[in-house]
Amino acid sequence: MSTETLYQTWYMTQRQLTAILRQPIFLVVTLVQPVIWLFLFGSLFRKVVELPGFGAGSYLDYLVPGVVVMSAVSSNMWAGMGTLEEIERGTLNRFLTTPVSRAALMNANVVQQGVSTAAQSVLIVLLGKLGGADYPGGVGGLLVLLVASVLLGTVFGAGSNAVGMLVRQRESIIGINTFLLLPLTFLSSAFMAPGLMPSWMRHVADGNPVNWALVAGRSAMSADPDWGDVLTRGGALLALAVVAVWLSTRTFRSYQQSV
């Protein structure tokens, strides 16, 4: 990717970030929702750690990475709605008549989602700390969790863009997101330790990208990180993110040829 393309991508990203900042209600809801999850689930399930085999001293310590990852999935899943809005308003077609890079047009949405995911994740981590959560892995572990959440968000954000380009219907995106969000979350270790999950759920979780981010983040945040787990899961997320961005770009080119 050339320097000019990178510059254009950042310019288009700034445009989308500015649009978000001009919608204070959307901004507040986006930031408040994970706070509700954090303290609602934290209060409801705090005694779960007393079960034999859970393996965590505090449920809040265990929950913070789960909420970070769940927030990354739920917010990025809707990226395709923004793409559809740009198509319906004719904004995207107008940009196609300019010299701006096609990769910049498509990837700006993904980069904007990544910046938003990072900000949201930092807020959740800080609120968890205020609530009494402990992060033995220090700043390094938290950075791994942050990177894992952004990579996972990129997978779902780029995938949502690709779906939006293919189906071009809001109802389809809503249906797909509603169908996937809770199963992907609960078929992972977001809220429950793997040792207490049924064996079939553990096997499904092993192939779930949501769980890859959780394993990488929690391992790096522990007092004795397993860097093999971090590198394996993190590498898998990176590879999947690259594939998702490539697929998103390909579907955009197909759309360009159809207008």
C-alpha cells in the first residue's frame, strides 16, 4: 500500500470520526452500553468464582476481557449499515468519481471502527480498574488485549462491509447480526471458564475467533503469560483480519463495476 493510499485512508477515516463526534447520543450509547454489561454481569455472576474449577479469584478480573471482546464484536458488526447509508445517500458513488483510492474508500470504515474499538476498550479497562479489577500482566498484557480486540473488530467490521456490499439490504444485516452475536459470545469463554463448559462447547470455542481474542488477552494479562497461546491466537486473528479486509475490498470492486 502506497504512502498516498495511507494518507487518503486516514483522511477518509477522519471524515467518519467527525461524523460520529457530531452525534453525541450515539457516542454516549456506544460508551455506556459496555459499562452496563460490565457492572450488570459483574454483579449477577460475582459468586461464580466460588465454583470448583473456575480458576479466577475475582469475577470482575475475569469479566473485563470478556466485555472488551464482546463490545468489539457487537459494535463492529454494524459497520455494513454505515456503508449501506453511504450507498443510499449517493455519497459513495460521488466519491467514485474522484481520484481517491478505492482501498481508502473501503478501508476507512474499518480503520474508524478500529479507533472506536480501541477507545471503547480503554474505557472498559479503566472502569474495571476503578471497580477493583486487577491486571497482573501490566501494561503489556493490556496492550495485547487491546490489539486482539481491534483485530477481532476488524474481522467483523470488514465482514459486515462485505455483506453490506453483497446484499445491500438493512434487514439482512440486522438478521445476520442478531443471529450471530449471542451464539458467538456464549460459545466462548467470555463469561464462563472453559473448565465449567460442556465438552462440545469447549470444542466449538476452540474454533471461534471471539475465543481466540479472549485466550490471547487473558493469557497476556495473567501473572504468568503463556506467550505461545498469545502468538498462536493473535496470529490466527491477524490472518483472519487480512482475509476479511481482502474480501471487503473485492466486494467493493464488484459494487464499483455494477454502478
